Amino acid sequence: MEMTLRWYGPGYDSVTLEQIRQIPGVHGVVTTLFGKQAGEVWTAEEIADLKKTVEDAGLKIAAIESVNVSDDIKIGTARRDEHIANYITTLENLAKNDIHIVCYNFMPVFDWTRTDLARVRPDGSTVLAYNQDIVDQIDPEHMKESVEKMSNGFVMPGWEPERLERLKELFEMYKDVDSEKLFNNLVYFLEAIGPVCEKYDMRMGIHPDDPAWPIFGLPRIITGKESIEKMLKAVDKPYNGLTLCTGSLGSNQNNDICGIIEAAKGRIPFAHVRNLKYNNPRDFEEAAHLSADGSMDMYKIMKTLYDTGFDGIIRPDHGRMIWDEVAMPGYGLYDRALGAVYLQGLWEAIKKNQQN
Ligand SMILES: [Mn+2]
């Protein structure tokens, strides 16, 4: 287990590498070339520049989150093969820079979705929250405006303005894409990148859909144990793995996170571990990482990772906004640092308990 922190890169993140370096036990970051559009090539030089920035600060790049998959690939348009060729070149260029773990998702149009980016909790902290009744009432066009208003002037991951400008067109493009077609396009993509992944020992970790059910009439295909097993079996190779995201999978209360960890044993290169609190079946809010603050048993999750031989990288996930910090919602320094240390505390105790 290697603890890391997500960092969006120069110009996109309020948190500095110098601050991250001072979080106990964190020696690596998970980062990206944030300005890149899905479908574009990442050159070896661009990656080397990013790597140098990180290494000059005394850290290393532990993984990329994300190399985004274009809607053309997800839909299977005429431009799919061109975009896949570019993706393969990007993977080669990452490997040349000794980066071997890549997170991506296969969610149509929208990345993770929340209805509130700063809900106030009883302790005065603010968190991301989701309410299904609100989602049912708004059309995606208004979703865009409300997210823009709520995001403190930061560009939200997955909600980049360039992409949201094309909403209407995107919905039209996805008109004939049902869950079966989307899944087949995922398999097509995974098979196409297979040779380069195997040649360079790349480990791909698909991020689960968040929330873990279809929204706005768009299909979602990585939502729970059954769909994850189906995905892992469809391309049954070590390079085809899962980014275990407890918060995303946990958005569906029927998901047994520990059962999913066991089912994906050996195929989890990367884990996002965070807690959330369910208020009722249609409303949840993100919580501190501590088990007692939310609805999840974080000890049990960490223990199942340990017991299944998890040897990948891990990061705390969305944090609360606390101590008057102004940052991208979910991605402040303080609460994620608390999360990183708490998770390492659980891990240390589990490990020593097993060894004694
Ligand atoms: Mn996640």
C-alpha cells in the first residue's frame, strides 16, 4: 500500500506540492495534464515536464488520474480508432516516463455528479452532496449552470466548460447508445490498448460510475459487483483492472464494498477510499474519512484490502472543506490530509495485528 494525494497540476490546484510533501507518509501524487482534451495525444515531453515539476518538489508521480476516454470512443463513432491510436501513444509516452498506473472512466457525458457542492454539516464544515429528487427535477442544461455557480471559480473535474458547451450535441450522439452498446465499446477499447499495456506493464483502473446508477437517461455500466465482474472477465488480463472508489460504489447502499474488493482481488491497482453519510435512500452527503462520521466501516474496508493482498496505490478522496480553506470543492488540503493519516493509521494497526 502506498498513500498518495490527488494533485491537479500547476495552475489548477490551490494545494501546493510543498504542502503535500508535509503530509506524513505521502510521497507520491496522482496527477494529470488537466488542460488536455479527451482524444488528444500527451507527448513524452509534456509528461516529462510534469514529472520534473513533481520530482523537483521531492515527490513522484504514482499514477495518472485520468487519461480521459473521448465520447467518440464511448459512442463508437467514425473517429474512435483515431482517438484510440492517440490513447495508445499517450500510454507509450507515460511508460517512457516510468508511469504505469492509469485511471479512466467510461461514464457518458457527465463525470461524477452532485447537486450541492457546499452543503453545511452540523460541525460547520461543507461537503459535496447528492439528492435524487433535485436531479429528477432539473434538466442537464441547468445542472451545468448550477455547477458553475457552485464551484468557487475552479474548474470541476469532468465538468470542463469545453465539454459542457457541447451538451446538446452530446446527448444527441448518445441517443442510440444503450448499456449493452456502451459495454461493447468499452471492451473494444480495452482490447485495442491491450498490446501496449502488456508491453509496458501498464495497469488500467476503470473508475466506477458516480452515482452508481443511470442519470439523465444515460446508461452507466460500472455500478456494482456484477458489472465489475463482467468487465474484468470480458478482458481477463492483469492490465484490465478497477479503481476501487468506495464513495462512488457506496453511493448505492446495496453495494457490498468488501464483497467487491474480494471479487476484484489482484485487479485493483488503485483505490480511492472515502466515507459518505446517507440521510435517506435518496440523499447522501460526503463525510470525514472517520467511520463514525459516515455510513461506512472504513476499518473493514482497509482490512479487506489488506487481507486480499492489495499492493496498489491508495488516496483519500473528496474531503470536507474545513478551517476556512478556499479550494476546489472536495479537493482542499486539510481534510484530505486528515484522511490520508487516518487511513494509514488503520493500515498500520491492521498490519501489526496480523504480524503479532
Ligand atoms: Mn473516486
